[in-house]
Amino acid sequence: MSIKRINEVAESIGIKEEDYYPYGWYICKVNWKVIDKLMARPMAKLILVTATNPTPKGEGKTTTTIGLGDSLTKLGKKTIICLREPSLGPVFGIKGGAVGGGKAKVFPESDINLHFTGDIHAISSAHNLLSAIIDNHIYQGNDLGIDPLQIYWKRCVDMNDRQLRSIVSGLGGKSNGIPREDGFEITAASEVMAILSLSKDISDLKERLGSIIIGVNKEGKPVFSKNLKVEGAMSVLLKDAISPNLVQTLEGTPAFIHGGPFGNIAHGCNSIIATKLASLLADYVVTEAGFGVDLGGEKFFDIKCRGGNFHPATVVLVTSIRSLKFHGGVNQKELEIENIEALDKGLPNLLHHIEVLKDVFKVPVVVAINKFPADTEGEITFLTEKLKGIGVRFAISNVYELGSDGGLELAREVLNSISSDKNLFEYLYNLDAPYEEKIERIARMVYGADGVNFTDEAKIDLDRLYRWGIKNLPVCIAKTQYSLTDNPKLLGRPRGFHINIQRLKASLGAGFIVAYAGSILTMPGLPKHPSAVKMDIDREGKITGIG
């Protein structure tokens, strides 16, 4: 490890002492206003890391992102990494920690995985302040005429807890409020999280918070949070959270970790402020999007790139031998057994993601084959020969085991892609197109579907959006990450399917429309064997079991 004090990390990328405030020796927040001082600088080359549809354990996208950043640094390139903040839900649930793995990690990992700088708690507080104000307004006379049966705004907590999905609040008599159906969602699914991640400055943040639609009144018209005059107080709670957090990798590469919207429910990218700041301080910025190209990748292009005016220089597509065998029909317990036949059957999933990147979004692609210990030479040779056959750039990545040394081949391919490959990046749809058309284009051109089915409830939601004059926004589709379809059991590269849109919601503060495909929960539950039961701490304060 080459760990430095955070003041050294900040100064190494040109951040002055007056522009950051430390949280201990190894973490600091960089004032978001620094962007204004740097706007005359050229923007860095932006490298997106996305992936094929993962197995339930993930395929090392974050590890690859960190390792690639370290490898570019080793090659003498001024590089900054941009990641999302871990949610306590996955940390204590099925996936465990979210700081990379092996020798490709960000530091200090336990602090980042747990409470970090308190950003997610601040988001929970701002979200729940609005919840409390809504119910208090109704209790105190309901001057706005809010319909208690049509309140969209739930409460939130940063933990997987299925028990809280649907509740009844306000019980216990008149002095305890007005009884009504209520519920919780996980903080990473909160619109406030999406707002923080897409805001450009504190004024933009406050305006977006005021634009949240909390429900409808008894005349069927939308009620906004600004009608409750609470956006100012919510902004106060988020005044520090809006500034990005600076840490480093185990090899000393600077990393901004800021914002944490879920990739299957929200848009799944770190904050615009962090990416913009990194792009003004470095020559290369490596960032990631949630899950596969179909979810995080598409949303990165159509939501984040629009909002931040970003242009990706190239895209790294992470895959693994085991994920392709999983898509080829192999049970999770048998993924470590050589099976070239299954690898071949799962290959169409990878090829589809490549086609979407190259032919739909028209960006250069480098496939990163994330190496796992059980991968055999026969499997690796089979996959690399297939990629050579279709003329796609690729590299074996072994940053987990070797750190930056294991990613030098990938880093060189990325640099060659940026300098040599044609880049005609374009968005998937025009913002002035109807929502049905936008959803249809995503379904057909990104998922490979034959079309879209809208439920009666979804048609009512569409009609309401148009009646309310909510137009010209991008679409954020919430669906399973495990399949190109809305059915998590349909693996590989399915054909002859339709995407089923159950309902739609206007996240006006975030600036997009959410379309729910299939059965999607905004409050996950814990698995049978949560990661939490493996964690412990000794009397010296050493934490074990995270990651």
C-alpha cells in the first residue's frame, strides 16, 4: 500500500487547503464551489465502466474501475476515479462491501462502507423531514387539500427491511396523527438521492427539491414540496452532503466517492458534481454505472450525460467467464467447473451488450475479462478467440490479485481506444418524443425486445403526466439487473419477449420519469444468510466480515 494523508492526496490534484475539510486523516470533503474556479480548464477524457448482466454476486465492475484507475496512474496518466457511495442495505445484505476487492480497493474501506461522511444519513433526514411535514400539514388542517389516499411520498431508511414496505402510520388516537397507509423505501431509491446526484450546485439542488411531487389534492392536481415550503430546510440538511468526498485507492490514486442511487431503481451513477470536478482536475476520469449496459449504461448516457454535458471517450465493458457460464445455464454452485459449452451458450449476452454500445450509442468499446481463480486456460482462450473473431478490443484484467500490474494491458487498450477508435456518441432518443416512444426505443434497441406492453394503471399514469404538462424528460426504467428482460429468470440473450410497464411516476425533482418494468421493489429484503451475521469487531476496533 502507498497510503497518504488526505491533505497530500488533495494537494496532488491541485486542491488548496481552504477548499477542503478533512474527516480524519484519510477522508475529506471538497467544496463543490471549487468547480467555479476551474471552469476555464479543459475537460478530462471520461472513461465509463459498465458490464454485462451480472450473477447475483456481481462481476467485479467496481474492482475493475479502481484497478483501471491505478493502472492508468502507473502509466503516468493523471487519473481520478469516481464511484458511488455504498448503501448499508447491500453492505449488510447479500453483496457485502462495495469498495472493490483484493488489491484494487479504495481506502479506508470500513469507513466508506459504513457511515462515511454521513451523506446518506443526511439524505434520509431530508427525505423524512418532507414526510413529517406532509403528515403534519394534514393534521394541522390540510390547507392544500392533500388527498391522504394519494400521497406518493413514503418514508425511507438506509437498510434492507421488507417489514417496512407497507405499513399503517398514525395509529394510537387523534393526538398521534391521521391514520393512513404508508411505507418505506431504501434511501438509495429516494428521489432525494437522485436529486443530490444530478444537481449542479446548491441553487439547483434547492429548486429540484421544491419540484418533488408528493401527491395530489382532492381536485386531482399535483402537490409539490415547494407548496409546503420545505425545500429550504431540506437544502440546509444537505448543505455538506452536496460536496463530494475525496479518498484514495490502496495505490494512492485519488477517488471521489459521492452519491449512491440504485442502478435498477434509479439512474445508478455517482454525482454530476463529483464527475465534473474530477474532469477539471485530471486528464483521465474513470467512472462506473450501475449493473449492465441495459440499466446503468443506458441511464448514464441518456440521463447523466445529458444533465452534466458529458461525452464518454470510451467504454470498458466488464464481463467474466463465470457470468457467461451463468447465462449459459450453469447453476451458481457449479460456476467454478470448466464448461466451454455453457460459456458458448452464454456468449450472446456479451455480444448483445457490445452491439448496443457500438451500434446504438456509437461509442468505442474495450471488453475487460475480469479474471477469477477458477477460470481455466481453455475457457479464457475460447472467449478471447471469439472476441478476436469479431474485431473487438479486449484485455484480461487481474487487478484483484495483482493490483495495477494486473490492469496494464487493459489500460493500454483503453488509451489506444481513446486515441484511435471512432467515437460518434449519440443519445438514444430526443427529449421531445412521447414517453411511449422513448420506452419503446429503450426496450427494442437496448433490451432487444419485440415491443412494450402497458398495463391499464400505466396508461392512466401516462395520461396523468400529459394532463399535468410533464413532458420532455428522460425515462429511467426500473427493472431487474439479472436479465435483459423484466423477468430475472430469463438469462442469456432472450428473444421474442415484450417489456411490461406496470406503472409510471414523475420524479420531477430528479428530472426524469420512472417506468416500472416487472416486479420492482423500492425496499429490498434481507437474504436468508445476510452479510451482517458474518461481521464482527474486536476490542482493538478491527472490523472483520465486510466485503
